[in-house]
Amino acid sequence: MTGCGHHKQTAKTQTAPPIETDQVEAEEAANIPRRSIPPTRPPQTPRIPPTPVPPGGITDEDIRYVNTHPPILTEVGYATWYSAPYKGRKAANGEIFNDAALTAAHRTLPMGSLIVVTNLKTGQWSAMRITDRGPFVDGRILDLTIASAKATGVYRAGLARVRVDVYQTPKPIEIGGRWCVQIGAFHSEGMALRLKAQLQSRYPDANVIEFPGTESYWVRIRPVGDNRQVAESIAQALRPAEGEAFLTRLD
């Protein structure tokens, strides 16, 4: 399998868009209130968020919740934003992707999780929901909609270091769940199909599929029972010989 190393593709870095209007610039330069970090307290039992996600991503009740409860998990890393060609297509949660909603994509948080994203450079922050999967680029932890990117000051920069505070999850974070390994990206369908055949031979009990993305092709491996531990071991075994392998939650 090490012979597949030449299939690895370098992910493109999204460049920042031009400034649209003076209004956009004013929005991001505004003196946005900063949420103080809550004192350390025992984690609260997260409530189940509403389903489906509200049209705007979050509700007034969500804002009240994050202002009165401590986070149950914190993660720091880089975030970017995405829009076309995803606009109008279904997100991973089955709903139509809406770049005007305060939502985001994360690879492993349960779908529907309520999070607060804080730009560590500017201090701008916003609550939002996880409705999609990604980013499938090494070194990044979050993909934001345009609305979420503008609310957190990431839109013009294109890429920013952020803190992700998790407040509510509909399912446990560390146990259970349905998991897979996603490998890519391949610019040739033939390359993806060859890898699929090799992985089917290597993991005969797993469900291996090849599918097109927006600009490239991917291969996904689902172990028996969508077991997380098995998926983690597969991801470790494949890295980095067959492109980038990402442990991904399906639910």
C-alpha cells in the first residue's frame, strides 16, 4: 500500500475574497461585545438541541444558554469559510446548505452541536450549530458559512486561529456514534477507483465507496458497525501513504 503515496494531492488554500462594500468592512471593524470566559465549574449536562436546526442556525434561547453555562469541551485550531459550489446542495445533516445561517462544519462533533467560535486575534465571537462535515484539509478544524465567518471576523482574512467552545451536544462526544475514514482528495476518478479496489482487498469486512466531491474524488471506508476504534486504527494505518485520511463522524 505504500506505493499509493504518489496519489496524495495538496489541498488548495482558500484565498480571501475582495472587500464587497463599506458596510461589510464596517461590520467587521465594529466594536463587537466580547464574551468573558466563564469560571471553571463542573460540566453541565447538555440538553438536546432542537431538530432541525433553525433557519438562522441559532435562537435567542441558544444565546442565553451560552451566556449562562460553561463549555463542556474546548478546541483550538484554524478555521476557514466555504460557500459556492456548496450553496443550494444538501449539507451532511440532510438540510440545504445555507451560507446566511450561523452554522459550521466539523469532522467529529455530533451533528447539531451548539458551539461558540472565538477569533483569537480579534476577540470576535458567535454562537452557531454544527450542520456539516469538514474541513477535509490537514491543519484545519472548522469550516464556517459566510454568515459565521463575518460574525467572527474570519471572512476577510480567509483563515484564522479560533477557539471552539462546545456547549451542547445531542449525543455523547467521546462514546458511541457512527464513524468512517475519508481519504482524498484525488483529481482523477481512476486514482480513487484504484485506491478503492486496494482498500477493499485490505479491509474485506469494511464498506468501501468512491464518490465525487465538488472538485475532486474521495474514498470512504466504513468499518463493521461504524465502530470508532476500528475507524481510528484504519486512519492511523493509512496515514500518510494514501493521501490525507480523516476520521469522520457520520451522525
